[in-house]
Amino acid sequence: MRSIPKLIAVTVGAIAVATLLAMPANAASPVCGDRTKVLDSLSAKYAEEPVAVGVTANGGVIEVLKAPDGKTWTILFTSPNGASCLVASGEAWQELEVKLNGPHA
């Protein structure tokens, strides 16, 4: 049986990759920078902190950050070369109730 945090991380990673692939060619350049500076900025401005993390197939890291009240959230991708880029951000983050299916439910 998979652990719930691992399942969440895999799901978040899949969503982030799908978001990157769905971006039109003429989309604005991503906002990138030093990971520590990006995290500090998101923490200071929105009180966002990491709540989920996953490693991508190419060795990058996907992180989901959210404010404690869920009012804002950000998905951050850090490539193997160390550059961190904002993938998506928004409002009204909601946790989903985990429902187990199958014989072990």
C-alpha cells in the first residue's frame, strides 16, 4: 500500500508536469530565481510554506507551498541545475478527503 504523502507528492508532480506541458509557446517567461530567495519572498509576502514535495523523473523537485489559511498557494519547480521557477499560483487551496478504494479500504 502506498503512503498517503507519497501519493499526494506524485499527484502534485503529475499536475505540475501537465501544467508545464499545457503552457502555450507564447506564454510569458517563468519567474525564476534562487530557491532560498523565492521561498523567503513567498513566506514574507503570503506566509506560504512548503506542504508537499516530490522528485521528478529528470531529478528536479516540485514543491507545493500554501498559506496556513489556504488563501494562497504556489507550485515551485527546482531544476537539477538549481534554478527555481514558479509553475503556478492561485487562491483558495483546499485539501481533499482521502478515500481508499479496493480490497484494503
